[in-house]
Amino acid sequence: MSSLIAHNLSYSYSKNSEPALTKVSVEIKPGTLTALVGPNGAGKSTLLRLMKGQTSPDSGEITIDGEILNKSSTQVALMPQRSSMNWKFPITVEKLVSLGQIKKTKSRNSLPFQIKDLLSRPKTWVNKCCEIEASMQRVGISNLAKRRLDSLSGGQQQRALLAKTLMSSAKIFLLDEPCSALDPPAREEFLKIVRQIADSGLSVFISSHDWGSSLNAYDRVVVLDKRILATGTPNVIQERLDDICCLKDKTLCDC
Amino acid sequence: MSFFNLTWWIVPLIITIFSGILCPAMGTVLITHRRLLQVNLISHCVLPGLALALALGIHPSIGGVISGLTGAIIAESLTNKKSENYEAIMNTILAGMLGFGVLIIPLLGIRIDLEAVLFGDLLTANLGDLLRTLIAFLIFCSLIIFGYEKIIYVGLDSEGAAANGINVSLLNLALSFTTALVIVSSMSAVGVILVIALLSTPTLLGVSKAPSLRVAMIKSSIFGLFISVLGFIISLVFNLSPGPAISVLCVISLIFLKKDKRL
């Protein structure tokens, strides 16, 4: 169980540009499902990249269980946005999921090492295959293992990507707009899966454009538009929706 | 007189076989990484290096590889695939480097058979050309054996790969270097311009429906081998130039490409 605290994060893409984030503070508690909502350009993806350690903030700090987050931390895993993936790449679901282990076995993932591994430590190799199968089962895509990625629907692709992300040894999972291209039933199904993951003790932090009733699926909601506008339970946020919209000249309500 | 009584065709045939396997395999990696425009860039950037190497008295292929790689590095430092200027900048460097090559040939006072460089002269290929092809083949195989997982990860999600500690810039540099090597090694077979067809067409046929990059490379190489050997035989029988014959066969083979309705 790990908790992540981001304290007073500020970040600009260049010296003269408007800050992408200003004094943002967020806490991700263990075993919670949190939504990060905000309009386009609110800085959601930037915040996730900072929380993953991919980018360093201009000021502020991020700690996990009291220790400063570093770039090589394996405690946090990030599931990227759909648009950053090359869905046409010739790869099966099973192989995609196995790539989630690449950091765990970084120095041993080339073919000669794989063969050596298989011969010298067949048990470890079998365990690895079991982990892949377990991860696919967790998100309900075991039956799609041999299918090519580009033959899947959008919802199935997102679940495959989630299975890959779950292969890491992280305790905190950051998902960047995983529901963006999904229809309502697929979105509901996806949220059910991440709820189960959160209930198993892992922390899930999801950025979303969805400002509607699906907010009720989360334990907490953080409203961001370059700075934190509100934080609280879904009920509290929905009650304060008008105030939050007023703060931003109704722009949030339009998204 | 039957040409089967002679041995002069053995070296060109072996080069054809290796180029027919190597180029589509390399092309498969590049097309899945959406880097095929780089093939065009590198193949046009080879000329100034060939000219300078000849003037300096070193082996032209070394100059060609360095020059092709330099063009790729310049392009990569000025733009990236996400930039809206990507294609324009790539094409500008491509044309500029080719123009530079053509300009310096008379200035350096050297003689280059431009036609052979650009379109290949397979029937005059020698053991040196074969050795060059074999070196490119071995380097490509090493890249695949030791970097296969990384190549897949970067092709699928380069940002995620970088976040997981893969040195994406180094891998891209290795891909550019190997591409330059493959293009220069195929100079005698199909020439640095017509090699684009051999890197692209069999790849299109091979990638379709392949469940993995490995299978896609094998399928592409089989198509490439078939096209190359057929082109070689046609050029011998009809006394044609093999490079253009292989390129034309590549175009004809596009009829076997199934149209993806989802595109």
C-alpha cells in the first residue's frame, strides 16, 4: 500500500510560456479510485507525467510514502493516452501485455537471454507466462490473447493496454484518459474493472473529460484547470458544480 | 552459349538473394515505426558522402553510410514525427543533400557513374559488393536479436518505452545507421534510389495480418526474395538492367495487396 502526495507543483513548457500547472497539490490514497477532471489543456496529462517522474516540476515535490519520487521509481505506472499508441503495429494482445514486464527484466529481455532463461530457469519463465495470463484474466481479455491489436474494438484495446500496465510491480496506476474513445457500455465496463483493481488495494488515478454521471463511479474527484479548482467526493463536487463553473466562466460545463 | 555455363552470375545472384531478404526485413521495422520517409531521406543523402569519400581516397560505401546517417541526424534534430513541418523538412533535406552531391562532383573533379549509383549495376557486382551486403545483413541480424523487444516497444509506444528506461534516441540512431548500411549495401543490386521500392513493397505485403513483427519480417523477406530473384532472371533473359526490373515488379506486386476497408 503506497500513497502519493504531490505538493505545490508548478510547471511551464518553456520560460516565456504560460504555466501549464500552478501550485497543484494532490494526494492519492492507497486503494482509492480517483478521477482527475478538467477541460482540454487543463494540464491533466502534464500532471500525470510529473507524477510518473517522466518530467521534473519547476517547483514543488512529489513523495511516495514520504520518499521523493525519482525517475526510475517502479512504484508508479502510467497508462498512456490512446493517441500515443501505434495501434497498427503487428503485435498480439498477449505480446503487448508481456511488454509490461520489460522494466522488471530490463537487462534480460533480448532473445539470447530469453532462451537462456527458458533453459536455466524454466520455473521463472513459466511464472512469467502465468503473470501474463493472470493480468489478461483480470481485465477479461484472455480469449483475445492471440488476436492482433488492430483487430480489437476500442474498448478491448484499452483493456489490453490496462493489462499491460498492470504487469508492472507498481502500486499506483495513473491512467491518461482511458475512456476517451469508448461508448457508454464500454466505459462502464472499463470503470468496473478499475474499481475491482482499486478494491484489491491498488491506487488508481484516472484523468477524464467526462463530467457527467460516471463521476459517481469514483471515490474522489479532483477538478483541475492549470490549478486545483476543487477536490472531494463525487457528491460534493456535483453539488459545487455551478460554483466551479462560475470560477471558470462556465468552460468546465462545456466539456 | 548458355549463361549457366559461366560463373559470373553467381556473385550478383547471391547479392540479389541477400538484398531481397535484407531490404524488406529492414523495411518492415521502418514501416511499423512509421519511419519509411527516412529511407527516402537517407537514400538521397548518400551521394555527397560517396563523392567526398572518392575524393579523399577512402571506400565510397563508408562515405555513403556517414553521409546518409548525417542527413538522418540533421533531420531528426530539426523535426520530429509529431511536428506538422515533418514531411516538409525531411523533403527539403533530402533534395538539398542530393543537390549538394551533384554540385560537389564536378567541384572535386571526380568521376562517378551516377546511373550505377542511383539505379544499380548488378551484373558488374564483385566480391567487395557481396561482402558489404553480408556485413549489412549481419549487423541487421544483431540489431534484431539483441534489440527485438526494444524495437517492438518503441514502435508501439515510444513515450512509454522512454518512461520504462529504453534509450529511444539511441535505438533510433541504431535504426538510422542500419538503414544507411542497408541502402549502401544494396547500391550494386538496385541502386540507392530504387532500393526504396524493395524496402517498401514487400513490406506492405508482409505486414498485413502478421501476428508479430518477426512473422511480418519473414513474410516480407519471402516476398522480397521472390521479387528480387524473378527480377534478376527477367533481366538476364531479356538483357535488361536488374534494378529497374525489380522496381517494376514491386509495382506489379501491389495488385496482391488487399485494400484495408478500415483505413
